[in-house]
Amino acid sequence: MRPLTDEETKTVFEKLSKYIGENIKLLVDRPDGTYCFRLHNDRLYYMSEKILKLATNISRDKLVSVGTCFGKFTKTKKFRLHITALDFLAPYAKFKVWVKPGAEQSFLYGNHVLKSGLGRITENTMQYQGVVVYSMADVPLGFGVAAKSTQECRRVDPMSIVVFHQADVGEFIRNEDTLT
Amino acid sequence: MAACSVEALLAKAEQEEAEKLRSISVHKELDLDFDVGNLLASDKNRIESRDFKQQKKEDFLRSLARDNTQLLINEIWKLPTERVEEAIVARLPEPTTPLPREKPPPKPKAPTKWEQFAKLKGIQKKKKTNLVWDENAKEWRRRWGYKRANDATKEWLIEVPETADPNEDQFGKRIKAKKEKVAKNELNRLRNIARAQKVKVPGVGLVPTAQQSKDELARAVSVAKTSTASAGRFQDRLPKEKAPKTGKKRKFEPLIGDFSNERQKQLELLKIMDGKKPKLDITKAVNKQMREEDREEAAAKYKRGAGKRGRKGNMSGKGKGKGARGKGGKAGGGRKRAKPGKH
């Protein structure tokens, strides 16, 4: 486990800011204690100082996971968010998409959100903006990228994709063994 | 009264006697195990926890230790003693309790590269006889070393192979081959040692090959560049050449360091990232404007429709008229809106 380098911090923040914008500040500077990002096995974990200190008792090769896994760095040093980060993305999300109850299941099976399944969308969402996907009952289901801007969404045909799927809570079952 | 005093006296005398004896004789329910060679006595008697609690702990332990030591000393006195310079010494028997060795057992020798390979392939050592029959000398000679049997180096004549160059020195060739073999063997020996001690195995450097790969070429270039008196500091670079890779070590912050400093740094980074975003997002602004226009239009339309309905609720051919009016109104509205925009 180690802290992030400046470069890594930048890639992580750039990725996170696509979903939660300047709300990253609230993750970095929390009133309820010291929280930090740590890298372990190419995976990024977000944890409190207390947990971190406890985790130092465990040897590096035996440590599977600590705190919340936010995502991982690929071999090419890009950063990929994992579904486990949803707990921290959902409350701070700037752009949201609500899917209709009929399309929920399709999304949870890893499919893109079609126009027909789109319930609501935040105003002035731009194309390729990171969005958090909610059910109509305001339960966060996952996140993705807006394929169309809000304006365009109104005009496209019902079978066109409006949100590209990136991660959904169905992964907790589908990828149970690789999620940490 | 007198009898009583006699009995008391006797009892007292007996007690005194016992007290005197107590100093050397100790009664135990179970006999102790002795290993006099190690000066070791092990007491298997149960310790009554009640005794332990009732008496003072320290006193109990001290008396127990004294008694057991006494027994050990008694045991030593049973051994044959002799007098050496006014000191009585006993000859201790051989110790019977096996004690663990002081140092850990030596590690097994690391296998050489050949041994690893042989194990992998299941090759086993074959025992060869030391002596072999030498046909020329007509006697048994050693297989290896000085005065060996069938010594090829002692041949006075070598046939030149058909494919070989006739002017080549076959004797010289043989000597050279032998020297190379010895050198290679020595190198392998050193590499085995290096591997066993886990130091970095020295590379052989750049070996000339028929076809150099891209990596090898790059390495050759970088080696050549740094092989100057100034370690390549003043070496010119080609126009599109990349900077040579320096062996710079990665260095990370400590895992548990200054948390407030870390947070400060991250906030600073966020501030910089925020500053880089354009203040005015054109697409967003255009979208906003378009949406506003849409809303105004809709509002105007609704207002007009409602007003019309209010005024001329019963008129027939409502839809058509309304549509025409609406359109006109819309155009007018557009013009109206354009005016403040120009200002």
C-alpha cells in the first residue's frame, strides 16, 4: 500500500470529476475525520486514517482489500472506476439519469440505457458527461456516460442509446470474485 | 503435670531433630527426575493452588526452589567425589536430556543451474569407474587429469577434416577450444555462486549477434553514448532521438505520513484543475438559451390560446384560426425578443 503520486492523483481526480465535479473536495476534506486514498495492487482504496493504521498490521501480500475500492489503474496507467465507488459517487452526483422500472433490469444486466427506458435526465447534461443512473424510486443503480445531450435526447428515436453503461450494481453478483 | 512436661519436652526435642534434618532431607510424594549431567531436576508434583494462594507466593516459591535444589545437591553428593586443591568436586555423568542446538542448522547448498536442470529432467548421476584401459599404453589409467588414458592432447598427428581449411592449425584450434571451455566453465561457476548468494548476476554485456533486435540496438546505442569521459553528459542527440532512459528510482511518499499536508496538496491540485475549466461553456450556454426561447414560446402560445378562448369561446373553426393567429403571434414575438437581444 502506498499513497498516490501526483500524476496518479491527477488521473483519479479527473475521472472522479466527470461524475461529481468539484464535490471531490468533500471526499478529500471531510469534517468527520481524516480520509485518504491509498494504492494497493494497482487498486485505489478510500479509507479513514484509523482503518489505514489498522491495515498496516497486515502484510502486503495477504491484504486483499481495505476501506472502499474506488477502481483500478490499468496497465497503461489509466483509471477505471468500479461499482464499489457508487456509494461515494451517488450522493454527490451532478448529473443523474433515472430509468423506468421496465428498463431497470436490462441496465442491471449490463446493457446500455435506451431512450425508451429513460425516465428523467438532469437538465443540460452534455454529451459524454459522466452520469449516475437511478431507478425511479431514487435508488442508485450504477453509472455511465451520456451518449446524447439532454436536448438531443428529446429528438432521438426510442431505440437509440442515451446512456452508455459503465458499471451497475448487478456486478456485485456477476463479478463477485473480482470485486474487492 | 510432670508427665505432661516430659511429653512436651520430648515433642520439642523431636521437633528440633526434624528441623535439623529438614535442612538436608526433603519429602516429596513423587520422586524428582534428575539429569545430573545437565544439573537438571524436574519436579512432577502437583502444586496445590490452595497452598499457593494461602501462603505468600514469594515464600512458597522460594521454599519450593530450596527443597528441589537440596534434592539436586543430595543427588550430586551420591556421585564419586575427589579433592582437587582443597575443593571437593564431583564428576558429572553424561547428560541425558537432549538440548536443542545453539545455532540453526546450516542451510542446504543452493543447487547449481545444471543441478536444477537435471532435477527438472530427471537426469541422475552415473557412477563411472575411475580407471579405464588405455589401448596404446596397454595399461589401466585414470579417466581424467594428468597421465590420463586416451589423451587426445598427446596425439602427434591430427587428421584435417575434409570441410576444414587445410592451412588451419588443428593443434592450435584444439588448444583454443579447450581454453574457451575452461573459461566458460569458470564463468558459470561464478554465476552459480552469485545466484546462490542472491546478488545480481552480472550480465555478459553486449554479445555480438548476427541480427540485433530493436531492444539490443537501443541498448548498444545507450551504452555507447554513456561510454565517454563525461558519462555521456555532453553527447549530442539526433533530431528525433528520445532521451536516454535514466535509472531513476521511483520514490513514494510514506504510507502513514503527514495527512494534513497530503490533503492540502490534493486540494491544491483540485484548485488547479478547476482553474483550467473554461468559465463559459458555449454548448451549455447555447442550450440554455435555446431552452429559454422554447419556454417563452410555449408560454406565449399558451397565453394567446387561453386569451383567445376566453374572448371568443363560442366561435366555430377555432383550430384553424387559432393556428394562423398563433403563427403570426410567434413571428411577432420573435421580433420582439430580437430587439432586446441586439441591445
